[in-house]
Amino acid sequence: MQDAIHPKYYDTDVHCGCGNRFTVRSTRKELKLDICNACHPFYTGKLKFVDTAGRIDKFKKKFSAAGYASLGKKK
């Protein structure tokens, strides 16, 4: 096995958007998450839309004006 090719491992502080904090081991010193096991709908059992970077709002804004216009077009 070669020396000095393996990354260094640190005690990593993980911070979630919900305020949950925990420590793991990783090659990074700090991680920031949008969603963790304390706030994810699968683990909590609560219905929640996970909207990353406003994608749901962007989709609604883009297609709200069109309505069913695409169904009315004939070839």
C-alpha cells in the first residue's frame, strides 16, 4: 500500500437548515445540508414539499399561464 495517497479524515460538523446539528467523520471539516433525517418527510411521517432553490415556484410560474392551451391545439 502506498503512503500519503489517502485523504485526511476529520470530525465533521454537519448543520441542517432545520437547525439540527450532529458530528460525523468525513474528508471535509464542515457540511451544510438542506434536509436531514430530523426533517425529511420519509423519516418524520409528515407531508412536506422539499423545495430546493425554488423549483416548485419556478415550475408553477412557468406553466400557470398556459393552462390547458396545449391540449386545444390541433395538428
